[in-house]
Amino acid sequence: MEGFNLPPLVFVVDKDSKFSSMLKSTLEKNGYEVLTASDGLKAINMLKEHIPDIILSEILMPNMNGYEFFLTISNDPRFSHIPFIFLTDLSSPANISWGKALGADDYLVKKKPFEEKDILAIIAGKLARTRKRELINKEVEKMFSYINPVESMATPLKQKSLIILFYGIWDEKLGPCVKRYFPKNIDLPVALENIGFQLFNCISSIYGQGEIKKAQGLLLNIENINSDCYVFFDSLSDSKVRGHAHPYMLGVLAPKINYLESLQINKIFQEVAPQIKAKMDWDLEDTWGKVANLLLTPSTFTET
């Protein structure tokens, strides 16, 4: 029925049936629907019929472990947008670092006794973030509705010439402006400046000017130009302007950016952020090169 809101669907993947049952009961009491699977391979088969709103997965599982499961779905456009949380007994710094290095949204260590408030808070936060992203995507689609959808820029292998990095700031007089971009010889059905302007407006309208001053990133899809876009926004301190800060945005357009790649792009942008915030010269082309090489390198999995 149109307008009927279904409860969020949580997918719990864990070989420990006792823990899964306990978590399932807790989530259902708090208004969620829950699916369970005992390993990554079974979970992938279930995903063919059910698309969850969020996934919580153990790491040590038979047939397909949590790391392999995460990397598999991260490279599938049907599932790559789903928030993913590792939920595990592995609590050593090395294991936590490995899980975070892969790019999962979060890494929760199982506690005894079971701390349901921690899991509920994290799930609610991830789902709220997903809803904001969906709202921005809808606004972007409206703003570019005047463009007839173009043929996909995608090729069997992504090409560097189709990967575009841009940097914009919110100017007090002019509003959102794209200041720099690379490469220069780009051919898009709409001006890059217009794309940057619309993205800035969408993000600020959904998040609010206060939130846009906090470091955050979003993976979006601009259907009318058949392109994915990852945007990272933060702020530059400036005592002379209202709010004492200029929001700025780093963005990358590419034929396809999967969820895992977006989180790795975030790390690249986080590396250059201190230079931007300190108002230092930074190498746009070098940053573009790191992003382009990342997007051109197939994701691999190596057990340690």
C-alpha cells in the first residue's frame, strides 16, 4: 500500500545461533524486522530475495567469513549501499584495525552481558544517515530532471579520463562555488560547476548549515548523467564570516563507485583535509591520482 512504512529490516549473520536469537528478540521488541543466516555464503543466497536496510555480521564463520562476505557485497551495486557492521568476539587491536581498514561502517565487539543499548544506538544512527542520503539523492534527481538521461559513461574497465575530482567552498557572497577540478578536459551533459552547486545546496538543505561544518561523506548516484558521486564535506575556520566557518566539499564523479571504494576515498580525503583546513597549498592532481588508481584497482581479499 502506498504510504505504508514497513519497519526496517536488519540482517544478522552469525554462526552463534544463541546470540542471533537473543539479538533478533531484542531488535523485534524495538520495532525491527530481522533475518538471520549462519554464514556469509547463506547470507548471499538470501540477499537474492531480501534487501535489508542494515547488515550485522560476525567475522569467524564457516564457508564464507565476515571479511569475504563484506568484500563480496561491497562490489555488488545491489547491496553496496547497505550499512555494514562487524559484530564479533575478536577484540584485539589488530582485528579491529583490519575490520576498519576494509571500510565497514562500524566494528562492535560482543560484550557479556549483552549491551543492547549500544547496538540499538548504532543501528538507529546508521539508518538515519541512510535516510538522509536517500533524501539527497531524490533532491539531486529533481534538480537534474531537465536533463535527458545520457548513455552510461561506464566502460568494461574504468578509465582515468572518466574520473573527475572537484573542490568547492561556500562563498559568503556567491554561495557554493566549484573552485578547482581535475582533469580539465571533461565532457559532461551539465557543467561541473552546476553539479557542485546543486550538491552543496542539497546537502545543506538536508543536513542544515550547522551539520555541514562537520566532517562527513556520502555516496550518491546521479542517474541523469549515469554517474556515481562521492562527496566529503567539512569546514574552514574563518572568524570574519557568519558562523566563523566556510563549508567546503571534496567530490569525485566516476562511472561506478562501490561502497567499499567510497570508504577508501574518504580516507584519501581525510589525509588532505588538514592541509585544506590549514589553508595550505595541496596537490589536487596527486589526490586525483590516488582516487583514480583506487577506482582502477580491483578489490582483493587476503586472509591474515
